Amino acid sequence: MANPPVDARALEASLRPHGESVMLPRAAYVDPEVLAWERRHFFAGTWTCLGRVDELSDGTTYREVTIGDIATVVTFGDIPRAFANTCRHRGHELLQRDETSDRRAVVCPYHGWSYELDGSVKAAPRMGDCFDTSPYGLVELPAAVWHGWLFVNATGTAAAFEEHVGGLTDLVAPYAPETLVLKARHAYDVAANWKTIVENYHECYHCPLIHPELCKVSPPTSGDNWNLPGAWVGGLMDLRPDAETMSLDGRSLGVPIPGVDPRQVNYLGLFPNLLISLHPDYVMTHRLEPRTPGLTAIECSWYFRPEVTDPSYAVEFWDITNREDWAACESVQRGAESPHFRPGPLAPAEDAVYQWVTMLARGYLGKPLST
């Protein structure tokens, strides 16, 4: 792995024990070279969530997806597969950025080589009758479907997906998100670093000051954080006794998810880009894509039982809460861009932020993300 993009000595301060440590150094939030490194090593180099398989495959047999800084081709044949977006003949790109198709073969536009959806060569025009195509299939990249979401490791060098996700599977499984249906989606462009957004997600220290709606239905000091294997951070919070779910009045207009705790909400962040919020009656996700050091695109999705017809009670609540968070994150970003910014300490209640920051610091230093 390349040298760390931030000063290793500064990272030592972030890796001190909780109560003694500080946040990541300023460069981690504002330096374009850091983001370029993160694209290769954190996004392409681990397991990035591309979205739900049913949406990615709808009306298409293959599509281009750029993961971090590596262009890939994702195909939908017998199973979803991922390949390097480069022809095995002369290296021409097979697809342009975000291009999709419903054809049964991937055709290189340069010399017409074509590939089956499993990556094998379908045809190599004018290469001669004796030409053996078998060594020239597309370079396949690790892909995994987990609870309906598709993940790809674009460098092909990450640890196994099961190790990456670790103990998160057992927490998510009771909600069976793969059986839930997308009922609403909002897209946000937030003028903040992607890591700042995740840090904000993992603490409610700020909730009494900026989230009056949330505090009415969930005590901001409730709950605890998980400490299980895997490259993820998260915890749970309680609902107030008179609240059924996270909504403006605490009432649910949805259908309870069977077999889950009706009094708790889990907030889970799977490295690097998927935040999963598990409610008694719906699952909400935030999927992050950094655009610049100070700009992040966020796809917020709400999934419910199929019979639910009106998701607005959850969407309205979280759109208000999201926008409160985005305003705070954007202010943090502007503060981090000041030449006077210095990494600050973490409060005792910010132990999940500490887990996130130390995960990042280990990653910058080329160490395992999970402890």
C-alpha cells in the first residue's frame, strides 16, 4: 500500500485510548490528495455498496459503475458479477461512464470483441480459426450480494466479504431487508466531507441542540454501541414509551417487521459508504459517494413491507432530521477548512465516533480495519 496520505505522527494522536485521543488531522477532510488515496484504498480497495441488486438490474443486463477510481462492468446473468472495464484485446474501455445495456453480450466498440455475461469471450473477430479465446476472459472482481445489496471490491485485493461485514449480519438479518420494498428516495448533495457525515451519524451528542423532533420520540442519551467483528460501527437507541417509531408524532402508519425489537432503533455504518438505520417498521439507508473533499452525494432510501402504501410519516421525519444534520456537517466542513482548525477531543458519549476515527486511522496506515 502507498504511503499514508496524512501524517503518521498525527494519526498517532487519533489512535490514543478513548478519552485521550483527538479527531483526524485537517488534511483528512480538506486535501484532494487524501480523497484520491481514499478512492483507491478505501472505496476501490474494500467492499463498496453499489445499491440494491433489483434496482441495478432492472431493465439491464450490464452497466458501468466506477468504484472509487476504478471503472467496472457489472453484469446480471445467472448471478451478479463484476469485471474490469477493459477489453482483453487492446485494453479499450468496454463501456463509458454510467452506460447501461440490455444486450446479451458485452461488445467492445474498438475491434468488436464480445463477452458473455459470465466474462468469457463470445467472439474475437478475425483472430483466426485456431485462436484460443479461453485465456482472454474479462478480469473478474469479487462481488457479493448481502441482504439485497450488491458490494464489489474493485481492486480484487480485499479480505473476504464475510470478514468485512463480520458481526453485522446477525444484527441486520432479523429485519430481512431483502424482502422489503423501496417506497421513497431522496438525493442530497451535502457540502461536507464524507467522513464528517458518517461521524455525525454515529453520535447523538448534538441531538438536544439541533434535533428537537428526534428528541421527542427517542431519548438522545439512550442505548449503547456494538463491539463486534467487522469493518463497521454502530449502536442502538431506544424509543420513548409512547412512541411506536421514528416519526414526527411517534405514530407508525406502516406495518411492523416481524421478529424485531419494537422498542429500539439500530444505527449501523458499514465501511466505507452504507449507513443502515433499522426501525421496527422500516429500514432506511444512506449510501454515500464523495465528489470532492468538501462535497458528498447521498442517496437516502426508505424500505417497507410490501403492503405499506404511505411512507410519508417516516420520510417527512427523516428529511427534516437529515437537513438539520447536513447543515451541521456543512458548518463543520467550513470550520475544518479554516487555517486555524485543530483536531479536537471526543466526549465520553462519542465512543462510536472514536471507533470510526480509529478505523480510518488504521486504514490510512495500512492496518486491518477491524480489530
